[in-house]
Amino acid sequence: MNNILNKKNIYKLLVFFSMSGIFISCQGQEIKKSKPNTKNTHMIEKFDFNVYEKTNKGSDEYTLPNGNTIFSIGFIKDKKGFQRERLPSPSFLTVYKEFYANGNLKLKETYIGEHVKVGISRYYDEKGNLIKEVNEDKKFGKIKPQQVLEFLQEKGYINLKTGKGRVDEDGRAVFELYFGEQNKEKYWIISIVKGIPNTDPKNFPEYGEPPAFIPLNYVMDGETGKVKIEGAEDKKTSGVYKTYEGKDYTREEWEAFEQKQFEAYARKHNISIAKNDKKDTHGFTSRFSLDE
């Protein structure tokens, strides 16, 4: 994607998405706007205070008759309520609902992960009238959420038949997804929460215990499905590329070292090379002995 999403930009995007929980780009397109119905004939969904009590006011999970599991719920008196439901396995979808102070449903959205809306989002006024519907799927390019899940399955993180991989043994998310568009290019960020063992001191906090893992982020082109790993480009010029005679070299250092060795070899064997001509030096150390 023309190096638009470099490591620094990806980090900023992940921080923004994690803090806001919403997207400022590539939102779903509205498919319907209507004036509130004066004759409301449908059943108005309301916050269920009985269920709220059964969850010990949000401390416990609760499975609804439809099979959905409420894993987060709360109500602030005279302000609003909210509820998050996890669909039954093997689904990887969750439903988020908000309620007005009077208990009536304010909005209902479906997510894959915690940040990417899918399907149809619905919004209501305080009287329970549907005022807007949004088709969230219209924002995606050729690569849909299903293809992203299939990628995760190919990598061994999830199982689409059983639903394994939605959460880990501690009930925490195994992965997080982010979707956006930059310079008219659509992209997915697929973040594996416990992706890389944290052994680099630069990732340690100033105080307290460092996390055992840091995220591994895949960046997927939203049209072609081409995937790269965040920071892979940096590793071409930083980090240990090769070790020779006990010394570690970055890729840049190794290529410079290899060039010098080739020039020394050429002088020793009376091979004429033009100044600064680096042709045929790549892989020199693998074809010739540095002891020659």
C-alpha cells in the first residue's frame, strides 16, 4: 500500500481506535432515514433490569434465551444503559446496545472484534421509533470480514467451525481488528494481542512489571488481500541480519562488509572492477571464502 501505513502510523491508529472505539473514516453508508413513526406498532426493546440483577449488576455473565451471552452490562440512573452480547459459537460477532434514561433502546450495532461494525446498525428516538439504519458492509472493499477470519484461521489463531480463538483462557480477546481508509486505499489491521514475547527492554514500562507479550500486527490490503507484518520493513535495515565470526551485523552493515570483502578479493586476484561498482557482490560470502 505504497508504505502509507508505516510502523509509526499503525501505532497511532491502534492507540486512536483503542481509545475511541469508533472510526472517523470509512463509516458505513446510510441506507435509510425516516421521520419518527407516529404510529409505533413494533415492540419497543427496553433495558432488562431483571437480567441486570442476574448478572450481579454487571459482575457476571448471563446467557439469554436466544443463546447470546451478556458479558458486559450497566445502567447509570437517569442517564443511560449499555449492554454487550457475544453471539453463540462459532460466531465471532458481538452486539452492542445503548439505552435511554427511560430504558428504551437507543441504538443496536453489530461488531466483529470490538472496533469494526458490520451488518445493519439501527438507531431510535426516545419513544422507540426507528430513525436511521446504516449498512456498515458498504464501507468494505473486496476483502470482507469473512476473508479476514479465514486468514486468522490459516495462521492457526482461530477455528471457524468451533469458534475457538474468540477469547483466551482468561476470557480476553485473542485478536483485534481495525478497518479504515487512507488516501483512498482501504486496509485492515489484524492485531494478535499476545503475538510476540516481550523481551526488548525498549518495550518495558518505566515502573512495574513489563507485559509478557506485545501485539503482532498484520496489515492487509482491503482490495487485494496482500498482507505484510508491521515493522518488517524496518528489520531490513535494523536488528541482527547475519552473524559472522561472532559479530552481529544489520543488513546495511552486512552489505557494506560484503562489498569491502569483494573488493579485497578482486584486488588479490587482479580482477578489474569499476569504482563503486557493486555488481555481483550480493551473496559474495556464500560463493567465496573470506579467507582466500
